[in-house]
Amino acid sequence: VSVSEKATDFYYKKNLNIPLAVVMGAEDVGISTDLLRISNELVKIPMLGKIESLNVSVATAIILYEVVKQRIKK
């Protein structure tokens, strides 16, 4: 699962209760085109207002929290 602002689906709408690797991009350049192309899923974090992106550590925490939340529910 790659987390990118280029995705069309939000992270919480995807099943993350599967074996997976989470790919996060660098704060300045994002995820490489090659990695985006081979990713099984692309997800994004919803943003409000004029914020375009989050610090990568904050974005990672949001995604990993959702992974844990989905795994606890099952």
C-alpha cells in the first residue's frame, strides 16, 4: 500500500487487515513513479483547507493506527 496525495481512495476505505508493506514517500519528492506503478493499492489521507501534505512521520502514524485498528476489530 502506497500512501500518496495522487491516490483517489482514502486509507480508511481499504482493507488493511492483510499482509502488507506500507510505502511512504520522502517529504520533498514523495514516492517514486516506479514504486507507485508496482503498488497494489494507492491511498491518501484526507486534507482540509490549504494543507497539501503532512510530515511523513505524522502521516505514517495515521496509516499505522488504521492498520492496527482494523486488525483489532477482526
